[in-house]
Amino acid sequence: MNKGSLDTKKKGLIGLGALVVLAGATILGSDPLYKAIDDMARPAIYTAGTYTASARGYGGPVTVTVKVSTKAIESIDVVGEKETLLDQVVPSLPDAIIGKQTLDMDAVSGATLSSNAIIKAVEKALAEARGEAVEEETTKAEESAATGWNDGTYSYEAPEFDDNGYKDLVNMTIKDGKITALSWDCVDKDGKLKSQLSMDGQYVMTEDGPKWYEQADAVVEYVLENQSLDGLINEEGYTDTVSSVSINLYGFVNGVKDCLKQAAGEGKTQAGWNDGSYSYEAPEFDSNGYKDQVSMTVKGGRITALTWDCVDKDGKLKSNLSMNGEYVMTEDGPKWHEQAEAVVKYVLANQSLDGLINADGYTDTVASVSINLYGFVNGVKDCLKQAAGEAKAQAGWNDGSYSYEAPEFDSNGYKDQVAMTIEGGRITALTWDCVDKDGKLKSNLSMNGEYVMTEDGPKWHEQAEAVVKYVLENQSLDHLIDADGYTDTVASVSINLYGFVNGVKDCLRQASEGTAAKSSWSDGTFSYEAPEFDSNGYKDQVSMTVKDGKMTALTWDCVDKEGKKKSNLSMDGEYVMSEDGPKWHEQAEAVVKYVLENQSLDGLINEDGYTDTVASVSINLYGFVGGVEDCLRQSSEGSAAAASASAVKDGSYSYESPEFDGNGYKDQVSMTIKDGKITALTWDCVDKDGKKKSNLSMNGEYVMTEDGPKWHEQAESVVAYVLENQSLDGLINEDGYTDAIASVSINLYGFTGGVEDCLKQASR
């Protein structure tokens, strides 16, 4: 071949290549042409037509309408009214399915549940187009019978903010006996949702790995798919089941459980509302000259009608003024009456105020609403209280003395304490103080100059006295605090009053229900003896006489294994604690005197069982306090038997956890009840070979640390705690560990679960 022929051939190949490239560009750039060529190569697999199918998404059902030819997917339309994340998925995912003619694709990041719902729904539609049988859902009757869950919408909000400043929020919809919609979020004190903060990059856990909202989506999907929490978390609240999830799930699990309890008719559901019509009007005009008015109708235990309006001093309704253009907030955006209708609709749909407003009284839940909703929320709450049969008049308060102590120390290390006396249906005495972890009262620290807020201005104890005076004068908390817990009503007061208000409310609740009043103590003589000897070889003994509803006599002593009383040994010089200082029997007499004078244990001991209240006393008072509490329980029950006697049956009970934990152990608890008291209790763990952890611990085969108490020693300590206190109260924190027993560092969830199970058996 000569050079000219070769050049000619090369030019021909180059031209052919250019033709191929151009042809390719033409085909790929022309949808009809590309589709025509592609359809020629693809076999007929569908019956041409339009098919509709649905699947469960993040917030509710997602419905797709799929149009197909005999060989290809032509179009996909997606609808999901409650699916808030669809805008992240549509149109990109449907377009990708049509472009690739396959469902084999990844979910859109940040909208996993919505993506999977679209794919699953399209899969169902295509199966029908191929003439395949589509698996039907379980029948409504079967589902409802199987679960026992009543159809409805249920919600849960954690009772308080966690250590990180968040509250868990769970919303659930049950339809035909199945969980059809579920959401989980957390809200901070400013009303900001953790999911939104996570999506916006303001809440970051790690630089890599799934974000919080993605992990939340994943566990929600797990529950929706499994219709159960089974197997989701381990004893520490984490999951080994959903591989992408590393966050703690206790709050989520608690919320789901609470919603399911409501659905099973065990929770505080709407059924507690009495049928009728209820109304509320704000007690005074607000700063803009309006009063909120709310009217509600309850029928069949549900809110069936609800209205909200505001009236001015001339009797004109804000809704009418808004409709007539006489009340204008902004030139654009929904009018006041439209926003009012939107929040009314929200409450009717959800049968609840849960999740509606943030700490400032505004809503992030109803997108079209920008007005403040405090007046509306207060009115709805008041109507629901009326529907629940809760009296608003003082006459509903039972005479007696009531007390409250916050369940835990606040971030500044204090617990609120409120004491109240009701006489003749009125609050006649009221005190408020705060106690620190050493048992020191904030009022004393304030008076002594040890607790100082500012150099000038009223001291803490003076401000506390001022708000107490306000409640005594008004016989009410009305108008005392704003949304943030501060007051504009009592001019001299700048401190936060949430703790005080919570305490007053709790005392008034007791007075309304007739619970926890000292006047409820039945006359008689009551006694207590510790179930076993302590580490020093003594048992606490307490005797009490109640007459006319008051403690008139009280003794405390300890007896050793030979029957010798510690008081006698102390007086005879045979029991000596130190060379100087009060003797044991003198200190015992001092604390007895304190209780008789105060008719209460309030403020006596700190969390370690010692007292800073009675200056001469240095001994530990746990045994004494436990005995007094037991005697008071007997008195409250109106018999000389412990409170537990009426609640639990004598016998032997046992518990074994249903499966091995992440470390390969099962918890085992055994309990004996005699005369209504726990007289014997054991806790152990067994591995898959049947070996007991206590034996392994004693033999040095199970070692946690080189120093510190061994596992079996710690187990014995918590058993002793329950036997002494006849209760799990105060034993563990939310993570399953204990701050009550200094020597114990192991997790106690398995133990407490076993004890609770045994007590449930005993109470049947």
C-alpha cells in the first residue's frame, strides 16, 4: 500500500469516527430518537397503562402514579401530603428512575425514608403492570386484633430537658391497628428542632458519619417496618441492630412506648375528657387591649369543635376586625383570622397542643402562623382542665399540710422545696427554699451573705418572701410568671420562679387529690425493723405513735446480733465514736426531736444520708429515715402493716432477662416477700455456659478494674440498698447508674428491671 492510499484510508476512518460521534451526540441529545432506538432493543414487559400504588414514608403515605408503555416507564407522579421531605427527593429520584429504567438506585441523602417509599411504591405499580400479584397488607381486623392499638394520633413530650438541653418529641399515628406514621425529634429551650439544626449544620456530632436527623430517620424506619421496638436497643440505650446509628435512643424508645400505651388505652388519652361544652375568657385585657376567648366542645371523649377569638374593650371581635380589614398585621401574609383558624385546625387534627408552641409562645409547626399563641394555648388548657373535671375553686383543696421537693438538683446544684398548709380551703401558710447537695438552705446562705446575686438589690431570701406573700394574698399563681419563668408582677423580684411555681402546683395538686397530707395519718402505734444487719452488725429499729393525725412519740435505736441496744452501749461507754463530741444516743435523740417538732423529714438529710440541719449530729441517718418513712407508710395505709403489705403478696418470685446482653450475660433476680416486705433478694448474671458472674468475680475470672470493689461486692451493695429502703426509689439515674451508693459503678438496668418484674408478679 502506498502512502497516498494510507492517507486516504486514515481520512476515511477519521470521517467515520466523526460521523459516529456526531450520530451519538444526536441520539443522546434527542429524547424521542433515543427512546425510539432504546425501545426497539427492549422487550415488551408491561401492559401499557397508568398504575397507582402507595408505600409508607417518613410522615405518612406516599402515593405514586406510574404511566408505562409496553416496554418502558413513561412518567412518575408523586403525592404525599404529610411527607415533609418530598421536596428533597422530587423530581430528582423519579427522573433518575425514568432515565435509567431501573429501581436500583441509592436513596437521596437526608430523605432516606421518603426515597425508599417512592421506590417501594413504584415497585408495586410496576409489579401490577407486569401482571404480578401485589402482596396485600394484613386485613384491618387482623391488625387491630393483633396489636390492641386503637386508631388515632398520639404524642409524647419528655417531662423535662435533658443534660444537653433537649426534650424528646414523638408523634405517632395508628390506623387499622398499625403504626402508619411516626416521627422523632428533639426541641431545645428556644424551641429549635434538632432535626433542623442537624440539616442546617448547626448540630454536628462528628465530621464524618450519618447526621443526627439521618440516624433518627433510620430508627423511625426500623419501628415502622417491624411494628415493634423489639431488639432495637441494648441495656445502655444504644443499638447494634441499625448499623448506621450511634446515638442514644432512650428518649425515642420512651416516647414510642408512651404513645403505644396511649394507643392501648393505658395512657392519658382523650377518654379522660368528659363530654360537654367549655369556655374560657382571659381574666384581663392584654397590653394591646384584647382578651382571649376560647370555646370547646367535647363529644365521645374527643374535641369536636373549637373556636378562638379575642375581644376588645368595646366588645368587638378581632376575627371580624381582621376580615373587615380593620385589624391588619402586615400588607402581605395570612390575616389574623386565617392564622387563628389554622391553629384551631391543628388542635382538632392532633387532639393535642403537643409540639405547637416554643418557649416564646410562637409556632414552628404550623408554617403559615406568625402570631403569638399563648392566649390560645392557655384557653385550650383551661377548657381541657374543665373537661377533665379539675376544680378551679379553692373549695376543692383539702385541709392539711403538703410538701414538695424537686426530683433532682438543678444546674446550679439546688433543689426547690415548698411547704404549704391548707386550712378552711385556703392557703394559710407557705414557704419556699432551696437546698444544696450538702443540705444547706439557700435562705440561710442568703441571709449570712454566703449566697450573693448582686451587690445591690433585694437578696434571694427577700425575693422568695415576696413571691410567697403574693400567692398568700391572691390564693393563686395567676399572672405571677411569664413564659420564661420570671415575673413582671412583683416589682422587687428578678429571680427565676419555675421551681417555686412547680412546687406550689404540686402541693395544690396534692390538696385537690387529698394525697400526701399529714392529716391523712391514721392514729396508732407503728414499728419498723431493718430486714438485716448492716456492715457494722446492727439493725435499725423505729417506733412511732400517731394521735389526732400527728406524730406524738418517736424512738430510734439499733440492736446488735446479741440483742444489745446501741443506745445502752452508748450510755454505758461501750459504744464510743470519738473522745469528744455528742455520743450516739444524744445524736439519736436530737434527730428524733427534729422530726417531732417539724412533723416531717423534709430538709433533714443530704444525698449521703448526713445532716447539716441538726448541728450536733454527725452520724449517718439513712436507717433512721428509712424507718420513719416506713412507719408513716403504715400510718397512711391505716394499718400497722407496711404499705407494701397491701400491694404485694407473700411468696417467692424470680426473673430472668429474655436474652443475653451485648456482653453475653442474662440478669437473674430472685425475691422473697413475707408479711408484705421484701425479706430476701439476690441478683446475679449467667453466661451462655451457665457460669454465674458472682462466682467468676469471686474467683478472679471476671475483673472490671485492678482496684475498686469487685462485681459481686457491688451487686451485694445494691441488694442491701433495696432491702433497707424496700424500694428502688432514688437508686439509678437515667443512664442506669447510681449516685446513691458511692461504691457502685456498674450499670443497674438489668437489676432494676428484674426487681420491678418480681414486684409486678407479687402484685398480681
